[in-house]
Amino acid sequence: MWSQKVKNVPKAFNAIVTSPTTIHIKNTLDLPTEKGHFQGVQVMESHGRKKLLVSGSSLHRSYILQVNMESQETDTLITLMEDPFRHAGGIQVSNGYLAVGIEDNFNKTRAKACIYNYRNGNLYKSLPDVTIDRTGIAERPTAGATGLLARDEGYLMVVANWDSRIWDFYAVEPENGKYRLLQSFDAPNDWASYQSINLIMDEKDIYAIGFYQEMKTGHADLIHVSSVDHFELQMEKIGTKLFNCTNGVDFSGAAGLEVEHGEKLNIWATQKNASEDIAVNIFSQL
């Protein structure tokens, strides 16, 4: 099953409507909110039921909030790590795995890019199947946005650092915990500070979608990453769409893509801060 594959990515991207359907999630959990906010959002299926995963940061811990989409209520709060790894950034789900970067957002000198298997329960146990330890000078080794894409052999993972200035691409084999750095990319000065980055592909090419917010408008940039057959970075921005967020939804909080039934591209986004009522916007492909 390809979680992020459509027939033609640019065509699907262009066909996404810019006004959303809005749903409201009843939050019954005590979420950590001090000095943090929601960071990324993804849809997954567990035992045939659709779940929403929302990553978050706080003063003392990073976490994943799981939402039951049938009841439209929060059902599980998963602590990923505690101080100093208190900041879980943008996330992506692909074929049973969740990629998330968890960083020390105070010193900005260390982070862990992690992949969790949610089908065997490792996500709920907070046990990463892959951990890429990143250390260095301030801001360079952070991991504020991650993307994950299943391929014929293994997975492609992207980890973007502070304000997404540098993108590191890895070949990852989560079944055996292996990874290797493929290439790195320095973003041009005029590229946005993407809060979430997700990967998607079609028959010929691999793309990234970067999400950010300006005023009350959500933005998504479509970026051509590489051909499918031979991985070599192209990193050409080929399209931008603006989205009319409602009910306080904010792309500078949690935003992410979903490929529904292997053909329809949707974008999900939430409000930035936790509350008893959590608004979610869904922008769907026509």
C-alpha cells in the first residue's frame, strides 16, 4: 500500500479546493500547553479505523495526541520524550510508520529524528525503531519538520532544521534500524520557514509540500525533489497555493497531507493551541 502516491502530483495539488470543511474535536484530555503548541498533523488507519495524529511541544515534554475520528474525540496522549527533547515538530505517516523530529528547542544544538512503528505498538510505548542523533552548532542539527515516503525498497526521509534552512535526505530501513544520509540541501533565502514538510510521489517524480502561514492565510509550496528512478536533488519550487483557514486554524501550527484511498489528495490543518474544542480544517481535492 502506497500511503503517499497519486497518479499525477502537480495535477492533484492544483485540484485541491482552497476553502475547507471544518470539524470540531472534543478534547477530554489534559494536554501540556505551557510554552508549546501543536506542530504537525497526519491521518492514519488502525484496525480499519481512521485516527488523527497531532504532534506537540511544551515546556517539559514532546507528545503525540491521537484523535478518534469516528467519535471526533481525543483518545490518547503519548509522551514521546521529556526535557530537553521537549519539541516534536512536523510529522508524516507512511505505511505503518510515523516520522517525527524531536529537538531541544532552547539550546538548539541537538535533536533526534525518529521513526515509530505504530502497527506493532512502538509509538504507544514511545520506542523509536530508528533514531538519528543530530548534534552541532546552534540551529543546524535541529529537526523541526520531517517527511517520510515508502518506496519499493525502504523509505525516504527528509529532516529540515531550524526554519527549514537545511534539508537532509536519508535512506531509511526501519525494519532493521538502518539509515544513511543521501544528500543535503541549503534552501534559498526567499524560501519560507516551513513548519511542516511532507513527501509525495507519482509514477515519475518525488515531491515535497511545505506548509506555512502568513496572516490568516495558509500557504503550501509544491517542490520537485527528484525523479523516482534515480535519486538526485532538483529542489525546484513549481507551485504555491493559498488556503482560506477558518475557526482559528493555522498552518504555522499543524498541517499535513493525506492521500485518501490511494488517489485523492487532502490537506489537514488544526488550530495552533490546545483547547476543549479543537478545530480542524480539511481541504480536499476535487
